[in-house]
Amino acid sequence: MKNQLISVFFLLFVSTILCAQNLSGSYSTVQNGVECVVILKQAATQITGQVSIGEEKGTLQGTIKTGVATGTITDAATQQIFTFEAKLVNNILSFTLFVKDDQSGVSVPLTFLLERSTAQKPPTPPSSTISGKLDPANAPKKPRDSKLVGTWRTTETINSGSGEFYMGISTDYFMQFTSEGVAGVWQGKSAGGGAGTSFSNEGDGAVTQLYWYTESSVFVFMDPSSKETLKTKYQFHDGQLVTTNQQGKYVFWTKVQ
């Protein structure tokens, strides 16, 4: 359960949900009339695979750090080496290939948004109402700020490239507080696109349930098994809930229910 609480911390406050997802799988898209297929295999922090863009094929190898895979691709025909960067959000792989311009010598990013194969897509996400797993009777007998009760949403946006190479992905994250002391957090829908492509993908269907209470301007999540706690500063501003992540940045949440 300790890892579960850490995952909640990453999901809501330091935006590293990317690193919780294993990149292994097959991804594909057709963008501007060009088919791109990426097959990846992840082992710990190492990544290998194959890449096919149109008629061009190559082998890939690299490493993963804080949810971002970087490395090189070797062209199967010419043995030319390219660099790449890849991020996985909600089963959509943002894959950027850096191609050097022959005239300027500057590396130009070419980004594809690829969808994971059907067999590995997540189930339909759960209802936004949490119930039936944690017994409210076991919630800590401590104060709870009634203004937190309800469902809150924040949206994280990741951009890559610029101009005709621009790609963007927006992902919703939710947390819900009940008046009985049960909380739930989950990842919602992702949507985005760029030149010649667009996509929409549902969340991974996983709701993490915890107990909660408040201490002054801090709300506390408590793991129901280990009793370990995660404390987060919060305030309200113009009707929004504002939390502070580990880097000191404000995260703004809108009440949706």
C-alpha cells in the first residue's frame, strides 16, 4: 500500500504519471498520409524496439528517466543515426524524431501521436462516484473541511515541437472527497493532436481510494492499510481549489460535482 500512496502523490502533485506507465507495446498512427509504427520493449529503465515510418525502418534503443524515453534510432538501410524522445500519456505515445536539416545543420523535431494497439487499451473508466470499497466507519475521527467535499478536476497539458511540427496532449485528473472521510483519485480522458492528426482516449479505469481529513490548511490522505499519510497544502481562490506540488508550483482544480 505504500507504493499506492506514492502513486497518488505523483499523480496529483508532481505530474509524473508518465513514469508509472510501462512503455512496452505496439503503437501506430497515420499522420499526413504517412503510416508510423513503433514497437517498444521496456526492461527497468532500458528501452529497445523497432520503428517504421513510411518505407523507412530502423532499430531503437535508449533509456527512461522520469517518464521520458530518449535514445537513438539506427536506419536499417543507411545506418544513419537519429535521436528520439517518447512520452506515454493515457495509452497515447508522443514520439518525436529529431532529423537534421542538410542545409542549416539544425535538428528539426518530427512528432507523431501513436495509439497503443487495441489489445492493450485500458477498460472503460469508472464512474466519478466512489463507493463500495472502503468502510467510512473506519475513517479517522478527525476534522474535515466541508468545502473540499465533492469532485475536483485539473488538466495537464504537454506540448512538443512548434509550427507545423506542433503536437499537444491534454489529460484530466480527478480527486473526490466524501463527507464520510473517503477519497478517490483517478486519471480521466486525454485528447490532443497537431498538424494532420487528432485523438481522444479514455482513462485507465483505476480509482485509488484512501481516507482523508484536514489539519488547518493541509489535507491529509491516509493509506487504509499501512496508515501512512500524505499531506498537501491547499487554499481556495475564486471558487477553485489550489494545491501546491513538491516544486512549489500551484495546481488549480475546478469543482465539477
